[in-house]
Amino acid sequence: EVERGVSTPFTSIPSISLYPVWSPNRLTIAFYLYPTRNLFRKDAGGAGAEQRLTDSPNVQFASDWSLDGKWILYSESAPGTPGQRDLWVLPMAPDGRAAADAKARPFLQTPDNKWAGRFSPDRPPRWVAYQSNKSGHTEVYIDSFSRPGGGTPISTGGGVYPQWGPGGRELFYVSPDFKLMVVDLKTTPDSV
């Protein structure tokens, strides 16, 4: 409560909650909750209890919620490969709950490490930007949301934390020397 200068915990479970992601209508927040290490949601106003979104033995970190409200993008630790993460998507309902009979599905499952995924600001999303170490060091890539196929490299010489510009024509990221970089994008329906 900013006016009164009073703060209260958002989550009611005494635990570690990380990587919050706002729903596009700003009414719901999805986040990682320890010790389950899975995704939960809660109404942004703080009322009510946390509700579990996923159930997996693997660690999951939310990274984005599509602007059409239909998808949460998250990274999940790949079984048997410590430190390696894949990108997954979870279908969501308009009220910020998991869609009826929602089943999470892999977006990108490859031998490299992928994380920090971000949907393009289209409705529905056309592209996903993410960081991966498939080149031997961490770079930023873009891939088609509907037909992922290996990704197009965007950064050169390293890059992390991709973020789309509001119109989807720019992609920002941080270089290894901590400089904010921007790339102008020219996209067609099938390529970047």
C-alpha cells in the first residue's frame, strides 16, 4: 500500500517465490514457487490463495505471458541434464487460469540450453526471442512460435535478456560488456 507505506507479502505460503510474470490484463501474476519448483498463479490484488499451474518433477521458471493472454512461456530443466533448460508453453484461459484440460507442451527441446524466452508483441504471437548457448556461448535467437525450427541468431559476440520493442520491429538485449543493444528487425510472415 503505497499511500500508507505498508508492505505485505504477496504469497501466503512461507517459501521462495521467484520470476513473476504479469498477465496482459494485469489481473494475475504467474511465478515459480519453492519447494515445488513449479509454476503457480495468484490474483494480482493479493486476495485468495496461490493456485498451481503445472506439476512436474523439473524446475520451471516463467519468462513471459503472450499479449493475447493465451500462453505462458517458461523454461524447464531437462531431465538428466543438470543446468540444461528447454522452453515450454502452457495454454491459459482469459481469466488468468490454466485453460480447461490445459497441457503444457515443449516449444523448443534441443541439446542446448535455452531460457529467458519472450513472445513478440503480436496477437497471437508470431515469434519468440530467447537466449541459448548452442553456439558455444550465450547468444540471442528468434524463432517462429507456430513452427519453431532452430532459431535465427540475432546477437553477435554474445547476448542475454532479450526484450521486444513495443511494435515488434526492434529487439533489445544486453551484451557481454553490459551494454544495451538494439537490433532493427525486418520480418515477413515466415522469416526474420
